[in-house]
Amino acid sequence: MTSPDILPNAQVRQHFLDRHQLRKPPLGTRLDKTLTRLNFVQVDSINTLARAHDLILWSRQQSYRPPALRKMVDHSRQAFEA
């Protein structure tokens, strides 16, 4: 018997996919709008194949290029690292 506070794995998986916009087509071509719809992306400082946040943003917006996020974080302050 499961506690009412515990969700089934299938429901949790669906929620995760929905929350991260992974069951919808890519979000468009504007990085600021992609970030707004996602609400957050964890900026990852480890760079092996590619930085994790670059992979996340590219998977939601295929026109994404890493310098666009750097510009938003470093120069225009439209996005920021907390």
C-alpha cells in the first residue's frame, strides 16, 4: 500500500517531462522567451562534451548558441546566475 504523499513513478516521470518542456516541440528561436518559459536553467561550470545548460537550452531551441546566453548573463543582465 502506498502513502497518499507518494506519487507513482509514471506520474512523476510525466510531471518531470512536462515541467521541463520535453513533451512539446522546441520552444522557438528567442532565448529570452525560452528562459522565461522554462523559468530556470542551472548553469553548469563543468565542460566535458558541452556544458549542461547549453545542452538543455539547445534541446528546447535548436537555434541556441552559447554566446547568446553569455551575452544575456554578462552584458544585458536579462538572465542571471544566482
